[in-house]
Amino acid sequence: MKPKIIGTGLSGLVGSRIVELLSEKYDFSDLSLDKGIDITQPFQVERTIKESPGQIVLHLAAFTNVDQAWQQQGDKNGSCYQVNVIGTRNIAQVCAQYKKHLIHISTDYVFDGQKDRPFTEKDQPNPIEWYGRTKYWAEQEVEKSGAKYSLARIAFPFRAEFGPKKDIVREIAQKIKEGTLPPMFNDQQITPTFIDDLACALKIVIQKKPVGIYHLVGSTILTPYELACQIAETFSFDKKKIKKGSLKEYLKTNPRPRGFNMGLANQKAKKELGIKMKTVKQALQLIKDQREKD
């Protein structure tokens, strides 16, 4: 019999691919609205986790629409705060009560993007907008719950295919083909994360149950402009359709704050857990190979 994993957000962009890639080894049960479970309701969370033989809770569910989150700023009754903070509090407290190991997925948005080097797990979070604040508060709920936890931060997750939602790579690729790609920032650093790679990393986290914070992100820090150029190169798109843009200029007319240097370092995961994440170039080539097989 396969070990059980209790999960949230398993039908989303990241979660559904993790289930696809790890379901041969693990039996996943999904705590979701589709299953009649609202993570903002503590009794529903407790009943489900208490009754499951699974010893791992993989918490992926989150309100991730950053623009919509900005519209809710300061509203603790809004869905962003309720899902990200209250939902996480409920899950973490139940994990502590019933001795389940919690794997909590967080984000690069907990940082302010003001450093001149990649952020490590030792750096103090300082989120500058509402989504990032709720995710940092969620991290604090995990840390103070008393549960044994592995906290994994990811950034700009992408994969080969996912019908319900486009990720950064497929969005850029489609717009290059259509000739509708806006100027891409060349003064911002990001760390795109290949979801297939993340699934392999989480398999190790599930096995080892390390306690602490890990950056499970890709091994390339680059600008959105450089990412678009690498996508064009891999898929033989016309690079002339890619124009340089400026985040600094963009922010003059768009009020939602954005960090400039959002790169995350992943050396801790490699050193302590033996996790080696792929570069963007390697990941894009794998996506190309997967699509050609289909």
C-alpha cells in the first residue's frame, strides 16, 4: 500500500503536476472545495486531517492572483487573507495537534527585492504588497504553530502544459507567437521554477522531513527580458518580437509595488538535502522534448 499524502491545492498549476509525477509512489487525498472542504473552516480541516492515516500534509492552496490581492489590501475579511493566513493557521494548528509533518509552500514575494544579491533562507522577509504580506503571515502561522514543518519557497512556477491557467513561460511563448508581447523588464531579477523539478525536490522533502526553510527554485536568476529571449531561442521564435522594457518606468503609472531584485538562492537545498534544481535553459529544453513526444 502506498503512503498517503494529505494535500491542499492539488488541482492547481503546481499541485496537479506534483500529483501526476508522484502518484506512483504516493496516494494523494485532496482537501479542497471540490471535496467539500473549506480550509478557512477549522472544524472541516481538523476532521479530515484527524481521520487520515497520512503523516504528511502538503499545503499548496493559496490565493495567488497578485493583482486581485492588491485590490483587497488591508481587508482581513477578503479571500486573500482568509485563504492564505487563516487557512494556513488552521492547517498548521491541526498538524501540530495530530503530529503530522507539514510541508508549506511559500513564495519569493515575502521579500522586498531591495538587496544587491540573491535572497537566502537567512534573510529577513519584508513584503511590500498585500499578497506577499499574507504569505509572510502564513509563514509565521506555520512557525508558531508548534508543528514540525518544512517551509519551501518557490517563484514563477512553470510547466509544459496546463489548460486552466497559463504560467509565465507559456504566457510569454504565446505572446511572442502572436506578436503581442509587451516590452519585457530588463531591470528586474526573477528565479523561474520548473514544476517537474519541484516535484522531484518535494519527493526528497517528503522522505527526509527536514525542519526549516528551503528555497526550492530554479538555478537561473535572470530578467524577464532574458527569459523571453531564452524561450524564443529554445522554440525557434522570432527574437525581433521581444523588446526591452523597464520596471522602473512601469511603476510610474502602475501603483502596485514590485520588487526589483527578486532572485532566490537555492544552495541550502543542494547542500543539506542533495537537491539540484535545473537551469532555465535545461527546463525549457525538457518542456520542448515533452511537447514533441505528445
